Amino acid sequence: MDSHLFFRNALLAWAANHLRPMPWKGERDPYKIWLSEIILQQTRVEQGLPYYEKFVTAYPTVTDLAHAPEDELFKLWEGLGYYSRARNLHFTAKYIAGELGGHFPDTYETIRALKGVGDYTAAAIASFAYNLPHAVLDGNVYRVLARFFGIETPTDTPAAKKEFTRLANAVLDTTQPGVFNQAMMDFGATHCTPQQPACPTCPVQTQCVAFQTGKVREIPLKSKAPAKKERFFCYAVFNAGADTFVRKRMGKDIWRGLFEFPAIEWNSRPELPEGHAALRQWLLEQFFSNGNAPDFSVIHISKPYRQTLTHRQVTAVFIEINLTEELPENISIAPPFSGTLRLPRTDLKKNIAVPRLIDWYLREKAGTLSLF
């Protein structure tokens, strides 16, 4: 039997007996499919599932999502990371609601043209919602195809994308593309897994090149990843009674649209001065450069917190500072309080979205020092 036909039939037979229930499976509403696919980008299903359910409940239609305030949407997204996804989601929802009258595009090309939608997401929506013959190509599909056909081209190269796209479309069942795409993804996610694939019970092992040649552990291949850029932050958590100060990150930097404490950024790994007097003088120089500083006391210095982003490794320390007098009237326009929002500390978790690294710090502080 032709290897393509063998592979196609075996995958469909396997999927029929290995159901993987998820709320978006079998969904034909392109809005909900799009929502699930954006949430699951760079996110495990187990982590993304409750977010999908929260979003569908809060915003049942694309028009509801379009009308959501940005800060509300970011708060609902908090913890998922990669906030550019949330910004693109909001932008595209407003475009569909406003420019397209709430009607989701219904061809691969028009879906692909939406902001934040790549080849994979467009193929998923086109095949699941409209039964159009476009193969999905995610990490699971790369792995399954690479092993079965013995492809040793590094999967993170432009050449591989072209090669695997052609192959994925060649094996696609064009009569039921949505069903086959889902079978491919489920098979890779639960059976042909990265570390412990279930080769002894694999339905395609008799023609799987990687299995027959003993290269299952080696395939798929990846080229060497570039080193991540390191960034170092010092956050000053200024407490004024029951209140604290935060500011919204703007521009095109990481965490745009999220809230953070007043901060400085180092060029190298942070080293704080030792001794109370030296630390106090350093804080005056770093955060109160105009000399207009209220009286304050340092009550806590955190351990370093580290967060890994796609192209960066971020390290931060938090200095907890109590302001021991009322702020001067003109302090609101002076560093570090220029552009800040003063709010109750309890609002940090309730009403605003913060980067995951700050969320980790707040959770630990809440459990150890009972700040909230």
C-alpha cells in the first residue's frame, strides 16, 4: 500500500478509537475555533482550557470581545503570557465586528490575512469551521511526519517549513480535512510524544522510518537555538499606608499594556549595596534623582525572580519600601511617581494585569508576609 494512504488510514482508525474530549472539538463556530487556537499558541492544553472557558463565558461572540475594555481583557488573560496574542485578538475582534459586520472570514486567504493569524491557525480555522482542505502544521505534526517519513531536516528552518507543508498536504484526507487534522494533532500530543512515544502500540510502526532505523529519539532535529538576551530589573514597591504605586508599560517593549512597579533596569546581574545606609543612599540616587524624596524605610528585599520569554531571560528583584510620611504635593510629578497610579494593594490581584514574574512575587509575598 502507498505510504501516504497507509498513514492516512491508520491515523483515522487510531483517532476513531482514541477520543480526546475538549470543548472546542467538533466546534463549527469560527470565532470559538479562532479563540481556542490563539489561546493554545505556545500554551499547553491543560493550561489553556480554563482560559478558553472564561473567554467564551465573558465574550460569547466576536462582537462582545471587540467591545471589551483592554484592561479587562488583559486581566482575564493574566497568567497566559505572550500578551501580544491578547492585543492581536482584541485588534482582530474589533476589525471583524467593525469592518466585516461581525462575520468571520470564510476562506483560507482572508482568514490568514487577519492580524495574529499565521499559516497554522488559518489552516485550523479553515478546516475545522469550513471543511476546507488545508493541512495544519504544528509541533506535533512536525514530529509525527518527521519520524514516520524519516525526515532529518531541522524543523526550525525555512527549508523545513516548505518541505513539511508539502508533505502535510500530500497526506491530508481532503474529504474530511478537519477530522484528519485533529487526528494528526491528537496522535502527536498523546501517542507520538517527544520523550516517551508509545512505539510498541503504534499503528504506523511497520512503515515508520524512525522506528525501523532506531532514530525515534533523534528525530525530529532542530538547529541550535540562539542565546537568549538577559535583562535585569529592580522594582521598588512603595507602600503608602494601604496603597501602592504602579505604572502601565507602554511602547513596543515586553509586557506592553501590563502594570508594574516603578523600576530601573540594569545592564548586568544586579548587586545591591550592603548595609542600610548604603542601600538607602543608593535608592535615593536611583529613584529620587531630583532630591525631592519623602521619608522612607526598607522593609524587605526579595530573592531574584526569573522568567524565560521567547527571546529573553528576565531577572528581577523587588525592594519593599514603606513611605513613613505623607507625600509632598509635588511628588506626583516627580520620579519615581511620575506616570504612576496609586491604588490599594488589594487591587493588584483583582483589577489589573501584571507580568507573570510580578504575579509570582505577589503570590509569594501574600503567603509569607501577609501583605494582603
